[in-house]
Amino acid sequence: MELVLPPFPSLLIKSHHLPPQLPSRPRHGRHQEPITALAQAPPFTLSLQETGSAHVPHRARPFQEPRAHQPSSSARREPRFVSETKLISFHSSAGRLGDARTVFDGMSHRDLLTWSAMIGAYATRGMFDEVLALAVSMVSEGVLPDRFLITRILQACAYAEDLELGSALHSMAIRRGFMGRVKDVPVGNSVLVMYVKCGELGRARGVFEKMRRRDLGTWNSMIFGCCRSCEWEEARRLLEDMRHEGTEPGVVTWNTLISSYARSGDLDVAVELLEQMEESGVEPDVVTWTSLVSACASLKLLGQGSELHCYAIKIGSVNNVLSGNSLVDMYAKCGEIVAACRIFNEIPEKDIFSWNSMVAGYAQAGYCGKAYELFCKMEDYGIRRNVITWNTMISGYIRNGDDERAFELFQTMEGYGIKRDTASWNILIAGSVHNGYFDRALRIFRQMQSAGMKPDYITILSIIPAFANLVAAWKVREIHACIFHHNLEMDGKIANALINAYSKSGDLAAACSVFDRHSSRNIISWNCIIVAHLIHGSPTQVLDHFFEMKQHGVLPDHTTLTAVIKVYGMEGMVSEGREIFLNMDKVYNVTPDLDHYAAMVELLGRSGRLQEAYEIIDGMPLTPNFTVWDALLTSAIMHGNVRLAQLAATEMSVIEPNDPRIQMVLSNLQDLAGKSFDVPKVTVHNKGRMLDEVESCLVEIRNMVYFFSTGDNVASEHLVAELKLMLIQMGLSMSDIGNGTLEVEEEMEEVVGFHCEKLAIALAISDSPCFRSIRIIKTARMCNHCHTFAKLVSEKYGRQILIKDPKCLHKFENGNCSCEDYW
């Protein structure tokens, strides 16, 4: 920020009696009372003269702007007071902050100069929590800050993002007349920066518009606030306005805009601004180049990064460690390890960031041996490894499948004096989830909390997707309890993840509850709740949310429109779905893609318009993918069209030749097609069943998960007998297989024995409480017989049954299924 604080003023000494020990700072949000009390008092008149009598009660003393000390009759009492204040400044300037605080706490009289000296000592060291604690205590003792000290305290509020105290100080500044004159620009700038840092751009804009004079720091703060809030056009408008008012943008102004656009991924605009910067006569500095190169690293834009590297060499902006570090990082993240290593070797004075970037480059590229070699060499070159170095190595090992080595480093790092941070735990959790060890990830998550480490939003976003399934609903609730305990639910990303996890774990009510409490909904939030209602078979609620989001000014995107087309298909509203599809590019600026074509095929297929569905595919401007052909296969199976089913399955086998499900479908269709003369014969690969292709399912009962496979010989005789009794009681025989649909995705029970979901349902009926939902995950599509069986069980026993197969989530209640018998 191009704002230079005025030097500390010479302040008039003023004595006040204080207790010997300063009270500690209240917790965030609890220091409003002393500030508010004074902010609500009548405004102070600056012309009042200060009395020197030590016998006048403090609250009766008038205040005035500090001025140079004048000799008075009380001068005999001043030498000790002045010397103590000077001693505080002497200790703090020598780095002995503890000694300075000891002197401060031992003083019997402290005035504004004393408080300013102690607060300034903390402020210059970036100890902003201590600054705020002292400020609250100072005001509670009746000493008010002057225009210079209030600027420092406001800056501490900005860094600590303490909106409550900052707002109170803003009110005090207005009442004391620190905001209305031309010379009050530093105070106004500090208030402006405080609101920007606290995310209150509207209030910052109000301060900005009322300022009688604006300097370069004022404009920079406002532009930074707009960029931080992604109001790019407003930031560009401010750039033009400041020029119009006679303030030329400086290097900080340009860097703010360039780095913001670069971080947002709009590199073309960032480069355009770089050209404007040079045309205006402002020379780019190292921050300019590193922000652009770092953006190329994040986006993995090797070409643009190399061009920037060449241009930086041309103008001589790469001969420093900061530029070298950013180039090493860029080439490493883009996979150019040789180039990264060459630049690393050319950096004359490598710092910890240089080494960390190179270690990370090797680890990300899979060269963990080379990464560990550099990791060990760092100490030999006098570079002490920090927690980022250790985390980088742990991440590299676990990402490349060497979990044992990763855990070994995690266990030993504190033995080398490196304290684990939240990122250390997050790496193990995310790595375990990535490698498929979900339960281990949950154990680490619990150990993290037992160790006193508070999870952050990265922790939650890493672990919660692992349990977004029907048999882990209780684990989602456990994670939600942790989120609530640590006050993380208001984070938009976490709220969206919770909505998604609850809906996929079968708890639609909990998903809706999180959405209703979500105060900062964005397009992702709306999409999460819309998809939640879609997979739970609630088309009316989907359309209600669709129209509601538009009323809130949220423009539907690709995901929204895909869901809406599917919902119109569920409702049989073909013309409405077709209208959305045909006009989406004009109305919503969304170009139809493969997901939209698949939704249209499903919409037409549900209504029996198979020929139209095929014509949609045949006339597509895009090459149909697996999902599009799968939609046609489902429609053909449900309507008994062997020819179209075999056509779709054949195309799917070309796209995924090793998919065992498609091979089985083709095999069964071939058997059916043997009776027809107009169906072409196809070659079926791997027609024999493999052991790992046996259909299986998982069922959750009393927080325990049980595994069943089709024709399970391990199932107890008692369970099989109970299942047979249930079938007899419901009047369902093995030959009752449904409604004329093709049965091509699972072998008949006469051949392989009971299908696994029947066994799972029988166990759940006998062993789980009657008020609990039955939750099953199945690896293959449900057959018609099992689907009918589940409907009858839900009606006879009054149980809700949730079964997730590869096609959809089936929610059986009162003899009906949410899929409406189309899956």
C-alpha cells in the first residue's frame, strides 16, 4: 500500500492512575463495551485545555490534541514519568519487548504518550492482537487515542480482521473530528483499509465517497477492495477515475490489478494491463513478474510462462531470488523438471522458498527419491527445513502411493523440532481418501482433534466426500458435529459440501436444513440442492428451486439446466424440456454439451419416443460419449426394444471395451437377438464371468456394514429361510419378473441364487430397528424382480429402503419407488 504513516507525534505528558497489572485482552468480539460507551458520549471539543493537576478525577479531565511539553509547576514530578516512557521506547527499539512491557506494567501513571509507545512497540512487530488488547484496556481506563494512534489501532484491526472494534473506532474518529478535514486522509485511509480487509466493501465505498481528499493510498485501497471482491469492472473504472482526478497510478496500483486478474485465471487481461503499465511510464518490478509467472504456474500454462520468462530476461528482471523462485515453481508445476532444476542451480543465493519449490517439483513429478535427496541436502547448505518442506515431502510420498514413508516422516518431524500444523494433518487425510482408505482418513481426523489441532475448511472438504454414500450417513453427521463445534458451517464451500454429502447419504431433510441456513448461497449452492431433490425423486421441488434461484438473480448454469431437463422428463413435460434445450444458449448463454444431449435422450426415452431419441444422437454436432449411449440403452431396455438396446450397447463397448457390465449386456442381448432375424450379430469379448464381476452390495445396520454377493453361499440357512418366507407371504415367485422390460444386466436367480440385495433386505428387516431406514449400495443395476420385492417390503413392513445402484438412488416408501419404475 502506498501510504506512509506520519511519524509518531510529540505528545503532551498526562498522568493517570492505573492498576499495576494490565488486564489481558478480551476474546474477539468482547471488547465493545468500553469503546461503545465512549463512542456514544458527547463529542469532545479539541479546544479544551488540559489540566496538569494529578488530583482531578480522570473522567473529569478534558482532552486535547497532543502538543509539545511545556514547563509547568508540576515539572518536579515529571522526570521519573518521562524517563520511564523513554525507557519503554529504549527497550523496544533494542528488541527487548518483555523488558519494555515490565516497565509499562510497573508504572503508576500512564498517559497517551506512554500508551502510544507501548502500542507502537507491538505494532511495529506485527503483534496485532496485543495492539488491540492494549487499545481496549487504554480506552477502558479513560485514555482516548489521538488521530495518530487511532490510525495504528485501525491498521491492527485490519490485519486482525476485527470488524467489531474497527467499527467502534470509526465511530469514535467521527465523533472526535478526525474524519472531516483535508489533513485527516491517513485516518480515512486506515478506516477504508479496515473495512476492505474485513470484507465490508459497501461500507468501505461509503467512507471513500465521503473523503474530502484522496491520495494514492486511498485509491489503491479501494481498487484492492474491488479486486478482492471480484468486482473487476469497478476496479478498472476506479483506475480511470483516479487518473481523471489527477492521481497517477503507481506500481502498487498496477500490481494490484495485474496480480488480481492473474490469480483469477484471466491472464490475457493481466498481460494487457502490463502493457498499459509500461505505456504509462511505470516500470514493472519483481512483484509484477512473480504474480504473472505464479498465475501461469497455477494454471499450468507453460507457453505463456515461457514467454514471460523470455521477456523478463530481455528487460533484466530475473536476476533476483524472488523471480527465480517463481520460475522454478512455474516450470516444476508444468512438469518441466529439467528447466526448473537449471533455474534452481542458477539462483545465486537460494533461500528456503527456492529449496521448497524444487523439492515440491520433484515430488509432484513422482521423483520422490530426488526430492528426498534435496530434502537431506538443505541442512548441509545452511537452510533449515521448515514445516512446508516436511509437508511437501509427506505429500509427495502419499500422492505417489508410498503411505508408509509418508507416515514415517509425519511421526518423526517433531523430533527434528518441526511442529505439525493443520496442513500436515490435512495432507494425510486427503492422501488417505485419494488412495481409498476412507476409514483411516476418519481415524486421522479424530486423532487430529484429540491432539488439539483445529480442523479448517480444507480438512472438511478433504474428508467429507469420502462418506457421501448411503452406508456412511452417521459419519457425515459426526463430521457435521465437528463443523458446528468449530463454527465452520458458515463457510460457503463447507455448506455446499454438506448439502451434497447429506443428499448422497440419503438424508434429504438434513441437506435442506443446511441449505435453508446457508446465508451466502451461490450457483453451486443452488445446484447442490437442486441435484439433491433430483436424485431423491422430488421433481416439483427441483422446479421450485429453479424458479426461486432466478428470482434471486442467480443465472442457471450447465449443471442446473441438465437437472431441469431431466426433471421435465420425469414429469412427462417433453415440450417444456425441449424448449429449455433449444433456447439455453440464447436465454442463459449456455451452449448445449454432451450432458444436455444425454438428458434430452432420457427425456424422450422416458416418454417412449425412442426414434426421436436416436435422431437426437444421430444429429448431434458432438461425438456421443458413453453417457449419451447409456441413456439410449436404458430407454431401449425399459421399453423392450432389442435392436436399439444392442445398438447402444455396441457403441458403449467400443468406448469402454473392458467394462464387464457392457459385456454382459451384449451377451444377454445376443441371446435374445438369436430369435430375431433383423438384429446383427456382434462379437462378445470375455463372455465368461470373472470372480470380481460377481454382483455385490453393502448394507448398514446399527453402524456396522455387512457385505453380500449374489448367490452368497456364506449366508446363513436361517437368513435364506427367512427370505423365502417373506417371498411367500408377499405372494412373489421367482418367475414374477416385471413389466415387459429387458432383463440383461444381471443373471437370473434360477441360475445364480438369490440376488444380494434381497439377502441384505432380509437381514436388515430382522436385525435393525423398525424406525431406521434400510441403506444398501449395490454394484449392478437392480433387476425388476428385486425392484418389485423392495417395493412390497416397504409397504408390508412400513420401512423406508434406500438402494443406490449404478443407475440411480431408489427410495422405496409405501410400495412406491422414487425412480417411478424407470432406471
